[in-house]
Amino acid sequence: MIITRTPFRISFFGGGSDYPDYFRQYGGAVLATAIDKSAYHSVTHFHSQLFDYSIRIAYRQVECVSHLDQLEHAPFRECLRSCGITQDVEVNYTGELPSFTGLGTSSSFVVGLLNALHSFQGRKLEPLDLAYEAIRIERDVLGDCVGCQDQALAAIGGLAIVEFLPDGEIRPHPLVLRGDRKEELQQHMMLFHTGIHRRAAEMARRQMSRLSENTARIRALRGQVDEGYEILTGQGPISAFGELLHEAWRLKQELDVNVGPPVVCDMYHRARMAGALGGKLLGAGGGGFLLLFVPPERQDQVRRALSEHHEIPVRIDAPGSHVLYSTEVLPADEPVVTVLRARTQFAD
């Protein structure tokens, strides 16, 4: 048996520039963090000769099938296919937070599942190779309109700037902050669920279809990555980080009329009136989780202002996808397998 844990993520700045449609022309980058809410996968071998099925997967539903192509859950099916597993396997998934909420859960699912399946076969992949394979499956195989930051953060973890180069290379730069600075950032963050579930791919597809109109806005969002870095690593007040988030909020509203539904804009306005310095609707917009940047002394006021919305406490700088449990431990000198990187094959 193999059990893996893979983090979800919060993105602060640079969203939109991680789509190949954009970064293959201009390059992109995001400032983001993995969080302590995760996806869990377990993979177990069983003897299908003793059962009337050869593959069993469990998520919100349970599927027991005799052939891989009979699986209805497409990401499960294509990850198993990519790893060459066609029988005698049971895979279970559990997520700490729901899908379609802006935390990169779909990509964490794929990254974590690939890590579990490769580990189940005795292979250890480099984190970035997990990210590249997940991107290939999501974009090229499943045809989803997704960016590339979610897979990278799920695989490498941490608090980082992640660059996306025009040749398709992904280059992570971990942020090493003073302990007190990181804790100050942590203490200013609040996360509320808007009550709206949406599919980010549909929102992103509309935004990318207007790329020519949005190029300047996405370039400005990319520029805020560097500003955010300077604030976090500098000596000035961290309140500037919240004010920069507010600038990004206003800029992102211009990408698409559906980015901020009225209920979300009302939440944000009430939070600002109660003391929030800034915030971000996570993911491509439309719903999901609302991140707020609030001085600790004003957080009770914000909670009262948003009392009908559920708050989720999170910790930042979580580790990337890793094996929590294995019945077989790879030798310490086991070579790391490097798979063929698909960075030159990203669909434009």
C-alpha cells in the first residue's frame, strides 16, 4: 500500500500569466504558497482473479470495472493509463476541502494520484517531473483549460515565486523569509468560503479567449509578483502586501465581467469596511474561497461582518506531494527516475 499527501494552494499574485497562451509569448510568474489542506490518495494491490472486477476506484462514488476504458472518472482513468496500470489495483481519494473552490484541488488530485501510482510501481519522480506530467494530462489529454501554477505548487510545495518561461520550462524560486516575517504574513490571512462552487476551466477559457484585450492587464498582474516579493523580503510594513492585493482585486475584475459575482463583491466590500486591507478571490474567479488580508486586531470585526460565511483556518508554506506511508521502502540509493518532460508540447 502507498498513501500520498498533496497540498492545495493559495495564489497571491500573477494569476493568468501561468497559462501557456500567455507565457509562451511573454513569460509569466506567480507568487503563491502551498497550504496545510491536502488531497490524500491510497493505492493497494489486490488479486482480481478472486473478484468480478479488476480495478476499483473510490471518490464521491465507487467504480468497479473490468477494463480501464470503462472508468467514468476521466482523471483517474488517464493517470492510470499514463502509469501503465490496467488491473489489480484499488485507489482511494479523500480531499480535506471541496473541489471547484479556487484552491487548485483538481491539479492537486492529479499530481497526488500520479505520485501515488508511480510510487506504487517503485518509481520516485522529481517534483517538477510530476508537475510536467500532470500538466500534460490535464491540458493535452483531458483538454482542460488550466494554467500551470497549481500543478507546480502541488508538486514542489512551499512559499515560492514560480516562473514560466517561453520555452515551457517551469522554474521555482522558494522564498526564504525571516521567521517573524513569515508568521506576520500568516497572521494577516483569513479565508472564507463564498458558498459558490464553479468550474475554473470555464472561467479561464473565457478569459484566454480575450487574451488580446487582457494582455496588458495580465502583464500588470505579473508585475505585482515582483512588488509582492519586495514587500515580503523588505523591512517595510507588511500592510503594503494587503494594499497590493487590493490593487490586484480591482485589476482582476477587468479581465471578465463574471470574475466577481455580486455576492462576492458584497462580501469583499463588507470585509473592507470592517478592516480588511485587501483580498483575492482565489482561482480564476466566479466563486470559491475569498482570501482576505486583515490586521489581527481587526479580524473579529471581519468575522462578524461575514458571519454567514464559513471561515477555514490555514497554514502556509506546506510541503509538496510526498509519500506518507509505504509498505515497501525504496533503498536509500534508489535512483530518481526522470520522465520525459513535456514542456515543449504545451498546447498554445
